[in-house]
Amino acid sequence: MRTFKCDIEKISDWHPRLFLEIHTVACVAVMRLYSETPAVFEVTCENIVSDWLGENEQFTLEVSWSKETEEKAERLRATIQAKPMVEMASSALAFVLTPHIVNLGQLDVTNYGDRADYRSLDAQSVLEISGTETPSELTRRHQEKVVQALENPFGFDAYIVVCAFSNTGHRIFFSYHRWEESQHAKPEN
């Protein structure tokens, strides 16, 4: 199985247009609850076309962090509730996957209600991200996010990243879905 290794602090370099320090720190705050550096994620891919991934549908993601970021994470954990921190942590991991496994180009945050978190300015795709600390929710949450993202008002294809953090192992479900297929699945009136 292939392994992709990264320092979480690098996501700001990979997405220079976005302010990601809080996502980086949140990611460390959540990962640190369950593991030392590097945190290891089992990543399962569905319909992902990637030169790096090739024919593989799974790979291992190793995410490391600095002592300085860990110190900030301790303060952030005392500042922000767990649920939004898990969502920000999941976004940080999606920002690792998107330039390296699938390059969506420059991302722009969507408006509230647009059914996805980000849209690509370079490809006709949206990116929907979610996270949980309950691994048994991963599959259900992923299915919900697919439906939600394919209802985006742009008529764009959707990439979904759902992360599960836990003592029993971290997992990520990363998938791609064509917008046209969602239109064929809708019942006619």
C-alpha cells in the first residue's frame, strides 16, 4: 500500500490564497487526542482518478506536526468546542489531499446554503468536507454528504472528504461523484 507523508503546516503553502492556520492547529488538536506525531490515516478512495494513486483504491496518509503547532493546539482546545474543531481538522486533511492526490486548483469558499464547502476556480467541481469522532458514522455521513454536495447550485461534480478520528485508528473516505449521474437518479414528476 502506498504512503503519503506530509507536515500539516505545509497546507498553507499549498493553498496560499486561503487562511489555514486555524485549520492546521485544529487538526493537531484533534489528532493529538488520539495519537502522537505522525498520525496515521487509512484512506479509502472511490472513483478517484490520480496519477499518484494509480489503480489503488487505498493508501496510508501520515501527518506530522511541530511542537509549536502542538502548543497552539492545546490553547485552541481550551477555546473552541469539539464539533467545529473536528470540522476544521477534517478541512485541513482535505487540503492535504486536494493538491496532491487530486489537483482541484485554486479553491474558493462557497456561500452558506450552496450545499458544499468549497468550489474549484479551475475545474467544475465542488468539495464537501465533514468529520466525526465516531468511526461507525463514517459510511452514513459520507452518503449524506454525497447527496448534499450533488445538490450544489453550480451543477458541478463533487469531491467528498469525510474523516473519522478515533483511538482505534483514523480513517478518511475520499470520493468523486458526477453531477449528471445525480440528475438521472432523481424521480420525474
